[in-house]
Amino acid sequence: MKRVLLALLCLVLVAGCANVPLESQPVVVSGERQGQGSGDVVPEPDKDIDPLTLVRGFIGATLKPGQNNAAARAYLDDQSRAAWRPNRSLTIIQNTFGTVYDPAPQPDPNTLVVNVRGFDVGTLDQSSAFVPDYSAAALRIKVRKQANGQWRITDPPPDLYATESDFSENYTAVPVNFYSEQSATFVPDRRYVVAKPQSGLPSRVVNLLVSGPSTSLAGSVKNLLAEPIEVDTNVKSLDDGTLVVPLTGLSGAADDIRNLIAAQIVLTLQYVTSARIRILADGAPLVANHPDWRANELPAYDATLSPRRELPGLMTVGGRVRSLDDGAPVGGPAGNGGYDVVSAAQSIDGKRLAVVERDGDKVRLRIGDLGHDLALVNLGGTTLSRPTWRPGTGEVWTVVDQASIGRMVVNQNNQWTALSVNATDLIQQGDITELRFSRDGARVAAVVNGQLWVASVTGSGDSVALREPRLLQPHDLKDVVDVDWLAQDMLVAATKSTSQPVVRVTVDGQRMDAFNSSNLTPQVHGVTAAPSRPIVVADASGLWTASVLGEVWRPQNHSMKDADPFYPG
């Protein structure tokens, strides 16, 4: 009996092995551009599916779970399934798109070309950063009827395509932090990682940290984890829940650098884990006597990013600068009418004031200590935008005649000198009416021809430039009149629109949300914001405040008609 059972077992094993091919075509895993769960065996498209529906199904399957884009490969013919090697770029298109047959006749009746009609809203680049766009989709896909009568795609695109909804469902935004030596703080670089499986999120995020900042911030921040530092082994969780980040290549690193690296990792990972974080360098604690970390154990690197609580903010109204707290004028000529003030900006520490003063049919800039006479700065120009203070430097910038940027630098004798800024990349986009520094100093937001732009700030000393300008929400955000920074990676903009007069926009333009328009009287003409402060907007009747989306705007306690509010910074 045992011999019979043994013989039957051998037959079963041989039969199973007979289904294993001796060879298989090699394929390249395309990186994290879809969920990484199991389930490579996916169903074929519906039988007798038409070419138009086939292409729509292909796009809809791009981000479905499975290794190596398995769900999307099901829509390809056999040859393309083995040969398709999509790159790491992901093009995101609007949810509503069409598929139509190309009107050009094809030489083979069994071959058709399907055009995808819609609009691209942006791309996820090689570094997993969102690059905004709004242009007609340029996607042509060839399909061919197979021997079994089924249509399949024969030339899949080199980039992956997915709709906005599929992207939002499968990716999560993570502020990956990099260090700014200029302002001695950390700057969030908004990146997008595959959300599932959640257990692998920390490892995917650490890999982004090690790979360095995205193109939009390169040159503005420092990558503390640059070569020769690398992740030694996989980031993993211990049985007690502790997350272990093992690094190598840190031999000889100074203590201050080690502490900054720990902060960079912990500040970033706090968005994807609540666990203790154990950071190792070549098997030992990265920072001696401090193996495990939580975000609340870090120094307050962001302490200088927000104005102190005792600084309530100011407003310009009737040619004078007044307090937002009680409406009283500030001391000195800026408050008593000695200057005919058009706009103003207070330094982040509250000690200095920069004002644009009306001088006949022109304007001029004054800078000095709040409450005292302000020195006249020789800048020239017929128009000047509201000044903005550059964090960590004491510099004041303003846009001259909507076409160049004046950079005011103070010397040891408290004298202000105008230096140039290489802003060609931004200036060539059109007339610049507003300019605001982010509170970490790594970026500026600008209103150009009524649209919202963000650019990175690079360099120091005599050589400073604005690079990588990005147009945010080019299709839906127009007639912008003012902008400010709600957070390091979030903007709030005021527009002429009656339906969405105030909007919140991510720094990369990937998302925009409108605030409630109740109680506001068109048109809104000013806005100011700061972390942990209510947003203050100025409309035709006065000043209004709100703190969150959906909240009804409330009258500001000391509202004045035609006032323009501003927080320090």
C-alpha cells in the first residue's frame, strides 16, 4: 500500500512540474508606480471588448495592486507584455477623458489607433515629485486584433498614465524634509509615495530622503544624507513596534551633523509612523546615548518660522500703518501720517519695518526700526510691490515696475544697499505684481499676470537667483491679486473670483481647495496668513478672519475699510 501511495505522489509532483515553463521572458520591475501587493495573476479584459474600451481599461488598470504593472499588462498583446518597460514617470490626466479612433486610415484592417482626448494635470517625475501642467493629452495607442479575435494594445506608452482619482486613491503625499543652512531650519519637499502596503511606507520614504531633494528644491537645501551615506539594510519594525533605520557611511561625521540627520529622518517619518524611531550608523546609535527618537524630542527648528504671539500683525489703511490688535497707529512717521504709506512689511522679529511710500506720481522704499524714522533707499522705479523679508538674512525684496526684483541688504553701518537678483526665469513669465518669501526662505510665491507661481531661492552673498518657477493650477486659478504662506508647503491666495475668492493651494499645485465665500463682499484684494494664526482677508467692506476650510468668515475686531493686513515676515 505504501508503494502505491508513493507512486501516486510522484505522479502528482511530475504533473505539477509539467506546468512550469523551462524559460520565461525577463521583465524589468518599473519601480513604485503602483501598489506593491501580491496578486500578479490578474483577469484578462472582458471578452470581445472594443478598442476604445480596451484603452480606457488600460489607463484605469495602471495603478491597480500587483507587481510590475500586471493589471495594465493584461491589456497588451503577448509580445508587448514581455517587452514593456515603462519608466518611473507617471502622467496624471483629468478624470473625464475620451477615447476616439484616429481618422488616419491604417494599412492593416486588423490594426487601429486610439487617441486619448483630455487634459494632463501634471506628472509625477523620477523623484516622485508632482510637476503641475495643463495641456492637451498627447497619447496615441495602437491596438491590433489577435488570432483569437480579441483586441490588444501593441505599442504601450513609455510613461504610465492614470486619472486624478486613481492617483489620489493610490498615493499619499509626504513632506520629505531637507536642511536649509540659510535659515537653519528644515524645508518640506512634497513627494508622493505608494500608499499600500502601509507597512512598507517608512522604507519608501527613507529611500526618497537618501536620494535627495527634488528638482524644484535642488540648490536651495542641503541633502545631509548624500553619498557616502546610504541605507545599510531595509528599514524594518521590531516586535515592540520600534522602527529601525540602519545607515552606513557616517564614519567621522561630527555630532552636530548627526543630530541634524536624526532630525531630518524623524521630521519626515512622523507623517507615516507613530512608532519610536531607532536610527543606527554602522550598527551603533547615530547619536550617542540617544538611540530612539520621537518628534517631540527634537529641538524647535521651526521656532523662527512664525511670528511671536505678542506680534499680532499690522495693516495699512489711509496711508498709515496700524495694529491689527487694536487698530492703533504704530509709532513714528509710518503711523502718524509722516509718510503716505502704500504698503508695508514687518520683519519676523517685529523690530523693523519696510514701507512703500507714495511720492507724487511715483513711489519709494523706506526701511528702518519700527516706531522711528525710516531710511530712504535708492531703488528707482515707478511702482514697487509690497516688500517681503527674506528669512535668516534681514534682506528686503520688492518687485520694481513689475519687471525686476530689488534686493535690499543692510551693512554693519545700518545702511541699505540694492543688489541684483537673477530672476530671469520668473520675469520672462510676465508682469510680477506680488512676491512673498516662504517662512523658511527656500521659496518665493509670486503673482504673475494674475496667476500663481512658486520658485526656489538659490545662492547667497552677491549671487542669488530664482530657479525652477512652477505655475500652480493654471486652468482653475486665475485673477489672483494677493498671496501668502499658510504653512511651509501651503499657500493661500486671494482672487477676483466671486465663486472662489480665497483658495488654499499646495506648494506644488497638486491640490486646490476653496474657502467659504459667505460674508465676503467682492472683490477681495488682500490676504495674510501664518502658521497657527487665523487667515485675514480684505474685501470691499473691510477685514475678515477664518481658520479652516468651510468656516464662515467673521469680521475682524478692528476692521477698517480699504485696509490691507500683513503678519510679520
